[in-house]
Amino acid sequence: GARGRATRFAPEQREQVLGSLALGADLRRLVAGDPGAGELVLLFQPLVSLPARTVRGCEALVRWRHPERGLLSPDTFLPVAEAQGHGAAIDAWVLREACCAALAWPDPTWTVSVNLGRSSMVDPGLAGTVRAALATTGLPAARLHLEITEHDQLPADAGVLALHQLAADGVGLALDDFGTGYTSVAYLQRYPITVLKLDRSVTGPDASLALLRGLVGLADALGTTVLAEGIETDEQCARLARLGVDAGQGWLFGRPVPTDRLGDLRPQPAGAATPEG
Ligand code: C2E
Ligand code: MG
Ligand code: MG
Ligand code: MG
């Protein structure tokens, strides 16, 4: 093993580690106070039905408006937050904010999707946290979707039970980034998944047709909705719609924006997406 061996960092790795340490201290400050006190920001990206391209909901995507470093992407700070044990606190803030924002959206049928990190997925208090967010905001359970992703180890039973309880309440459950991991199929058995979200890496222009057909067939067999992430072009959209993909998300339909910009969303023209192509 690596025990006792001196670790040397390349200069850029050293930068990264020192950067994470500083970020860690800032994060502790952030979570100790009210995370909503201006520094955490939520953006929302539309999810559309295919082939019509009408908006069906939005995914909440968190950003950190850092006083010195500017707007930070979740990939920069969420892993640090998780390692510090602050992941669930941030998710809980996002959950309340997102439920609250969804109540003011132009269409009261749009769903709101919220991502859960690993610590939320194993949190025995998860069902309570989610039910409290729904109860205090008044958002109907059916308008909330939770998104989970695969992790190295299968999450503990408490979290699995919580997600079954929430599913029984009517909350939707999406398996995110499907097609990137190795054990996602085990998640399909373990969780009451209602939406399969195909990762950008399997929906791109070079994606295998056979693989896509298989994944759509899998979703059909399981009775879940299948949504393709990372749709950037009309051709890609048309191809995925032809294959039977039910829904899409990507820059073609809209980038993540603050909630007050969602009013600008208009149904998109059908473009290259022919019904039953
Ligand atoms: P994700 O859940 O798979 O979210 C989709 C990511 O793809 C978002 O990145 C979005 O901006 C990006 N994206 C959407 N459409 C396109 C497209 O057409 N092309 C390309 N190239 N990218 C596109 P973002 O916002 O940087 O989020 C990254 C990841 O961070 C998310 O991946 C999610 O796993 C995680 N995340 C974001 N917000 C939260 C949160 O509140 N809690 C937790 N636990 N995780 C979060
Ligand atoms: Mg997601
Ligand atoms: Mg995703
Ligand atoms: Mg993804």
C-alpha cells in the first residue's frame, strides 16, 4: 500500500489540494451560518417532453457565489462539502429553496427535480427532511422529483427505506447519469425508480444506436420514463425522439437560469423533431 510513502504533488495538484483546503474552511463558515444568506444560488434548467419539446419541469442546479472566487460550479465544492459531512445540509437547503421556487412558476404542473448527494442518500432522516420541505412550502409531493446517482458502495438500508416511503407519498425518483457507472442496474432493483436519466456520454452524436435502443427498451420494460441529458442539437434531439426517448434536457432547450427567468420559457417549435419519425 501507499502507507509510509511520501506523497509528491505535481504543482497543479498542489494548487488543487490547497484550493480544496481553503474552500473547506469557507464551506464550514457557509454551513455554520444560513447557507441561503446570499452565497448559495439555485439555477433551474428545463426538462422537456419529446417530440413536442414542451416544458414538463425543471432541475435545480446549485452554484456557490464565492466572495473572492466568483461563481463556483457544484463539481468544485460539493465533493469537498460531502467529505466534510456538509453534503446533506446543502441538499436540504436546495430542497426547500427549490420547492418554494416551484410554487411561483408559470405552469403549476411543472415538476421540480432536486439532486441528492451520497450523504443524503444514507441519511435516516431523509424522509422527514423531504416531508417537512413539502409541508412548509405546500408543494404537492407529485411535483417533486429526487435524483440519485450511483456510488462506490450501495447506500445503507435506511436511505433506501426513506426513498420507498417518499415514493409512496407520490414523490418521483430519477436515476441520474445512467450509463456511466457499473452497478446502476443494482439501483434499479433496489429503488422505486420512475425516471431513467441517460447521461450525456451515452446520448451524444457518437453514441451507439444499439446501446440506446437497449436502454430505451430497459426503461420500457421497467415502466419508467426515459430522459436524455445533454441535448445540444436538433439532429441529436430528433434521433433520440425517434428512438422513443420520452423527455430531454440540454442547451438546445435552455441553459440553467435563475427562477425568475423561467417565465421567458415558451414552447419550442417542433423543429427537426418529427413525431413518429
Ligand atoms: P447532473 O445532475 O447530471 O446535472 C446536469 C449537468 O449537466 C448540469 O451541470 C448541467 O448544467 C449540465 N448540462 C445540462 N445540459 C447540458 C448540455 O446540453 N450540454 C452540456 N455540456 N452540459 C449540460 P452542473 O450544473 O455543473 O451540475 C453538475 C452536477 O452537480 C450535477 O449533474 C449534479 O450531479 C450535481 N449537482 C448540482 N446541483 C446539486 C445539488 O443541489 N445537490 C447535489 N447533491 N448535487 C448537485
Ligand atoms: Mg441531476
Ligand atoms: Mg444528470
Ligand atoms: Mg450527468
